[in-house]
Amino acid sequence: MRRVTDAALLPDDLVHAFRRDGVVVLRDLLTPEEVATLAAGVERNLASLSQLGMNATGPDRPGAFVEDFRNWTRIPEYERVVRGSALARAGAQLMGSRAARVFHDHLLVKEPGTLDPSPWHQDQPYYCIDGTQTVSFWIPLDPVTRENTLEFVAGSHADGRWFMPRSFVRKTPMVFEEGALDEVPDVEADRDAHPIVGWAMEPGDAVAFNMLTLHAAGGSPTRRRAFSLRLTGDDVTYAPRPHRTSPPFPELAATDGSGLAAGAPLAHPLFPVLWPTGHVDA
């Protein structure tokens, strides 16, 4: 596997684009061996979904959109790539953070003929974290056309606004009380009014985006396997929410000393520092 050194991994213009637009595409970030390892991990994961696994396709709809969360420590192929690839080093550089912690992993598989889109949304309102130094990597393991790729509204993270998280299928509110946050803008109603970006991608490429950047994806006529890794930086803290987050981290609410206090940094065994390597929380 590729071993990342202390040398800068990404050019400055790419880092600047990430901070301006909230999203960049990184070509060939993973090696062919790492892609094959992730693909094997996806098949292992699909054969044994966790309790958080689900089919996010609507009732009586064709295809299947399979999601699962928090599997990187139980799927050995995932762990090898999470710990051994360039992802954490690239993430730290994009975030402008001294360190990059793993937050969680996310499996997203759209089986052939899945018509249901993934609606426009932000990621961070679904989570139990506050802070601005965040990055999600979306890593397709199958070729993705421009028509079937993940799309983003460039710069939508910049004003720091949070939008209401909702269930993709039922459209019911999640995490927060109804009305607590503004609704997601209706991007599809006037696409030309928004700076929408997206890229055709090959296995080994990754899209990196801030957790407040609006994004969406359409259905898929062919199989589309993707693995996402969410990383956090120095300013991210634990933020308990009124309702269950997605994914949930009930361990953090423990009162026996093993949990986290509201506003505490994510110095917890669930969220080890991946970069720099060898870091151990005090």
C-alpha cells in the first residue's frame, strides 16, 4: 500500500478550491490495490450488514439503495484502507488541521435499476458534531458517468447555514425538532440558479467535500458501489442532539466516564487520530 510521508500530498490550488467551493475531485487518490481491497470489503459488508444497515429505497420501488455505517473496525479490508491509504493525510491538508480523526465510514450501494434519487442535503446536521474542519470522501468502486455521479452546490458550505435533516424515504424530520432549521433549498426547481458541479469518476478517484456542502445523486441504471469515509479536524467537538443521529453514537452519552461531555473534543477510542500516524490521545 502507498505510504504517505510528511511531504505535502495535494497542490495548494486544490486545497484552496476545497475551502472556497466545499468540494474537489481527487484523481487516483487510491491505488488499484486499495480499490480492490475496498471492493472486497464491500462484498463482506453486504453479506453481513450491521444493525445500522438498511435499504433506503422507497416501498415497491425498483432496485435497492443499501446503506450501512460504522463498520471500519469490523471489516478488515476497510480498516486496511482507512489506516494505510492517503485519505487521512489528504483530509488533514484539505481541512487545514494538524490532525485528522476518523468519524465514521458509510457504505452506499445502488443496485442496477435503482430509480430513487438521494435528495439534496447536507451531512453535518445528521451528526452529533459541531465545528468547521470536516471532510467526507466519496469513493466510487465502479465507473460513474457525469449523469449518475454525486452532485454538489459549490460554495454552499461557506455561510455556515444548517438545513433540516430529513429521512430520504419518509421525509420526516430527523435529529432536530420540526422547524428548528430552515428547509433545504429546492435546487431542482431552478438548477441554473445554482453552481452545480459533479464529475465522471473512475475507481481510485475520490470526491472530498465539507460536511455542510449541499449534495445529491440520482438513481443508477447500473450497479454503483461507493465507500465514504468521514474525517474531522482540530475544531470539531461532540454535540448531543435532541433526537437520534445518523449514525447514532450511544456510547458517547455514557455517564460512567467512558462517554464525552457536550463541547468536548472527539478524543475518544471511537475516533482515533489517523494522521499524523502514531498519535495517541493523552
